[in-house]
Amino acid sequence: MPADIPPFPQGQDPDRTIPHRRPQPQPQPYSQQPFDDGRTRQWPQPEELGPPSAPPTPPVTAKRGRGWIIALIAAVLVGVVGGGGVWAASVLSGGGTQPHDVLPGNAVAYLRLDLDPAANQKVALFGIARKFSVTKDVFSGDDPREALFKVFREEAGDLAAVDYAKDVEPWLGDRVGFAVLPQTSEDRSGENVVLAVQVKDESAARAGLNKLGAGTKESGSGIAFRDGYAILARTQAEADQYAKAAPLSQNERFAGDTDALGEPGVLSFWADLGAIAKNVGEAQDAAELVRNGRVTGALRFGDNYAELTGFVSGTGLKSAETETVPVKLGELPATTAAAFGVSGLGDIVRDQWAKLRQAAEKTPEGRSLTQSGEKYGIKLPDDLVTLLGESTAVAVDREGLSGDQPNVGVLLRTDPAKAREVLAKIESAVTEGEGVPLLVKVDGDGKLAAATSEDYAKTLSTGGALGDDETFKLAVPGADNATFGLYADLDRFEQFYLDDDMRPEERANLQVLRAVGLSGRISGENAGFTLRVLFN
């Protein structure tokens, strides 16, 4: 990876409590992760900030004692999105004990929500919240949690007798964390979730949580306290045990991954993919691919955008030893409205074909795909490697987007002649042997463009300057060095999702959306990513 790409800043910001005294940090698209030999790996990250999707938590049964969990989590989550700017800079503090400092260290998955993140996160978050009517108008007052609590009290009948000012506000802190623990041989229910809620007063918290249905004889759940947090578990014995266990922050794999992530933002998550696969009883071949895999990420905010950033590490599905070239989405035509691209897939398929085929053939869909390829003379993996080549990009042009035949095409950086032969086989398979060409093909210098029209195929093969577009640059950080990426200018697609029958409020909220972008880089067994949503 190029050495001139600056790393995403690590650690805490000493000036985070005084946002009015410093400018917003300049774009820094990459974070750091150490190689095994001590060198530094840079992870693709957002320009300032940065879920793969958050790991799923086991289902929770709808029995008494669990409703308070849902209400509390939702209140914290929506409070983050709906602050509406009612908090002054004087409370933009951040820092302090985190949920992973009190939750058990044997967790296989972890999710954290923070109402007290770094100051730049709050300022950006509240600016975005004011753009949407649901967060601009509904939440008001000095405490967004109170407004949320009222909403959920109306929805949950068993909370009608709970008074926020008396029963919740005196003890509720700013942070909440979840830990999913490994299943035991005695318990295969898949519900072993532990909750840590930051509290300001243990006595008040116990009384308030009891009133919410936690820690009572009727619920059967337990409450224990540790370093300013209430630990909530299925039983009192478990709560006591977890409050004394070595914390997740002392788990070396977790600590290393979260340190590499940098600023944890408003929401962060971590999961041990191998442990999860083992817990849910995944097929051995599939589990082997993620035996040492982990996923780590954070939700962060910047001026007029929100982003999910992170990385996947330690998987058995690794890229080639040679450095993968960038996918170069920025070299697509400047009129591109949407695009997706990935490079290095050909190398991965060639090097990992035995594992991929073995895993695929354990599913009906995988067996059917292999049989179809053999039927039409498609040689696997050779033809697939040829087609994927150095990189593959699919693009949709904004010109003619509303017409009967929009300009859609694929740009393959590979041997044009060989790729034509493979495409002919695939077209034959798709059209059931009728031989009807689906795409117009135009050769370029070491690439093949196939599109719905000859003009657009020529445009794709020639290249362009999408990378100079301001919206693209903001939506796809680090695009010049990304080995996979996605881009969609949502303003160009409004005609397809803005309905004339919509209420003005709904229409206005959708018009706030500007663009979405994804960028990342695969290196060895690791992949970093940033998913960003832009707002008008």
C-alpha cells in the first residue's frame, strides 16, 4: 500500500472537550494495523470517522423482564440520533470507563452505544439530526432520553407507572454495551446476552431497574454493579459471576482490534467470527474459513455524512501474495451515476478455488452453478479467473437514466480476446443456448467494455474523470487505493423513489439523502472498509 497515505489518528483527542477552539480534522482515510512481523498495515477508513454489518445478537424471548432491555436500548439509540442539538458544548466530554471495561472477557460479540462520544462526533451528529423532521421536531428539551422514554412508555403498557424524572433520570448514564457469550453444553438456547448500563447512582439504579422489571423475583434476572455500570444478566448468579470476571478490555484480540480501529465513535462493535461459527454449528468447511476471523467497526459522523468503518481480519480466504492493484472507480466516466467495482478477485479465485468449491458444493445452489458451467463448456476456475481479471467494475450512466434502455455496462481489466470467449459462453447459458448477445463489447487497452449500447461501451473503454467529482470524492474516501468500492449519486435516482403521493414531510426527509459510497482494501487475510452516507 502506498506509504504516502496518512494513518487515521489513534487514541484520545486532548482537545475533544473544547470543539469551539479547534477546526475539524482534515481527511485521513486510513488507520493502522500491525503485521505479524512488526510492520504497519494501513486500513481503509473514512476521512474523519468510520458496520461490515453489526454482528447479530441471539433472539430474545418475549417474556416478562426483557421489555425493559428493549426500551432502554431503543431510548439510548434514538437519543443519539435525535439529540437535535439541545446539548451544549459544555457537556461534550467523552472519555471515561467504557462497557468493555466491565463486560466478560470471553464474549464472542460486543456492541457499544455511547451518548458521550468525542466532541467532534456530537457536533457533527447533531448537525445531521437537525436535517430530518423526525429528529428536528420530535426531540426537544434538555434531555433527549426523556423524550424517548415518553415515546416508549406510550408503546409499552407495563411502563405506564414508571416516571422518568423520579425512576430513570437520577441513575441513567450515557453508555450501554452488550456482550454475547459462548453457549455452554447445558444451555443451547442462544440467548446468553449480558447488558452493561452506565449508572450514576447504584441505589437509585437498582430501584429504577426493579421498577422496569429487572432484577426481580418475577423476572428471574439479576443485577450486579461494577465500576459505575449495572451488569444485567439472566440470573443473579450469572450477574455476580460476570461482575467479577476478567473484562473484555483485557482480551488481547479484542484490545488489538479496537486499538487499530481508533476513534470508536457513537457506536462500535466487535465479533469473533470463528467462535460465533462454532457456537451456531456452521459447516466445518465454512467455519474453517473464519476460524481466526474477527470483525471490528464503528459508526462515526462528519460534516454532512455518517459512516460505518472497520475491518475484517484473520480469515482463511486471503488475497494473493502479490499486491492487489486498485479498482480505479475514479477512472470511470464523469457522468457515472452509480458504480461497483472490485479488484483481485481473479487471484483469490485461482488461489482459493479448492476451498471455495468445497464450500459451494455443500449447498444446492453451488452444485447447480457448477453443473451449469460444465454444461456450457465453462472451465472452472480458469474461465472465471480470466473474466474477473485484474479488476471488474459495473457502472450506470446518468445520461438516459430515465429512458427505456439506460446505459449500463461492465468494464473488465483483463485479456480482451479471452474475456470475449468466456462472455460468449455465459451469454449462451443465460439465454438457454439461443446465442442472443446480451451486451455490446468494445476492446480497450488491456480491458474489455460490455454495455447495453455501443456508444456507452466505447465511453467505458475510453475512461473518464469520475474521481474529480466532489460528491464522489466525499462518498468514496481513499478511492485511488481501494481494491473494492461502490458509489451511487442518490440525487440522480430520486425520480425512482420519490412518489408524488408522498406526504411533504416524508419527501423532504428522503431529499436530504445525497449519495452513498463504499471503499476498502483487501490485503492478505484482512480487509478494511468504509461505508458512507452523504446528506444534502
